[in-house]
Amino acid sequence: MKISEGKVGRVFVVRLEDGDRLPDALENLAQEKGIRAASVILLGGIGRGTIVVGPETPAVPPKPMTADFQDVHEIAAVGTIFANAEGKPILHLHGALGRDGRTITGCTRTGVDVWLIAEAIITEITDTPLRRPGITRTLS
């Protein structure tokens, strides 16, 4: 286990609008505002996209399984933002997406589109050396 202590910095209340793309929209905001570390809470509507729903096997490196969806889903998600080795903020957001009594759960790194509205609270973490070196959003 690795532990780092930090302090709460700025808090951003973000209203995402129809067609905004995750993770791009929140990563771009983090880049613009100079956010290098943060926690994220998100809820709202998701219209279509692909999420990572687990590894095919417990091998390292993992080969991701994905699920595509086209219909509108509700989403409740939590995550983090940490800068990678190049200083680019990377969103790591896992959520439960529900529709008509059915739920799929996974990571939004492959991209999902906001439907109508989604709201995010981004709480910046300052005075921490934590980074996410070597991490990108590609599936390979």
C-alpha cells in the first residue's frame, strides 16, 4: 500500500451538457484549471458509449472486456483525476449505469456521451506528490 497526504484545494461544480464526452470533458477542464490531483463524483444521464466491464482473465497486463450501449442510461459514478508522467490529467471514473431495472458497471475510459445533463463535483487535492505515471486511456 502507498499513502500520500494532501489538502483539499478548490471545489468545482460542473454541469455537463448533452453531447459532452467523458472522459474528455473533465480531463480538458482539469488541464485548463491546472488540476493535477482530484476526487470526482458524477451523476446524470448517459446516452451512448463504451465502458470497460472487466479483464478477460486475471493476467497482467489485463486484456479489457468492453460493453457498448446506445440507449439512455442513468449514471452514478466516482473517480479520481491524477496527472500522468507528461503532466496530462487522466480521469479514472467507474460508474453504475442503469436502464429499465438493469445495471451495467464499469470504467468510462473508452468514452461515453452525456445525455441531457450530468453533474460533477471535482474536489482538488493539493500538496500531494501522487501522479499516475505511464497511464493512458488506450485499451492496449
